[in-house]
Amino acid sequence: MAARKSGKTLNLAAVLDLNEASALRDKLMSVRGGDLSVDASAVERLGGLCAQVLMAAAKTWDQDKYSFTFTKVSDAFHKTMQLVGVDIDHLLAKETRQ
């Protein structure tokens, strides 16, 4: 899907733990209604609840017929998603896929 003018980029915090989950949800909902690129390159620690918030957002964007992609991901982010059993490969920007 081609990027639309309403596309936004969201940079994730270095620590996405229980304390950050509510703020992450609020940030995601504030940019709802257009294509979204998520930059997870700075993530050093990712908790299960924030992983759930991100996957719920991906599903919401899909249902709204907008694209939701991870443009950059840190090793810690990618490995944690794998450890919790979430495959994000289909959500990675083509340039990011290995």
C-alpha cells in the first residue's frame, strides 16, 4: 500500500514497560486514522503489555484499512517480540526485512 499524505511516524521510547503501556496506547490513538510507521530502533527493553498494545494497534490499523509498519527495529525489540511469540516480519518495512 502506498503511503498516504496522512501517514505519520511514531518513535518508541527506549523502555516500554508496564509504566509506559498507557502512554503508548494514548500516543497510538492520537495518530489513528492514517498510515503509521513505527520506529523501534531505540527500544532497549520491551514488556509484554506494550507488545500487546502494539499488536492491538496493528490489528486496529488493519481493520481501519491503513498500513502499520515497523520501519526500524532494534535487536532487543525484535528478539523480545520473538520470545513472547509474536511474529512481526509481515509488519516490517521491506527495507528492514532480512
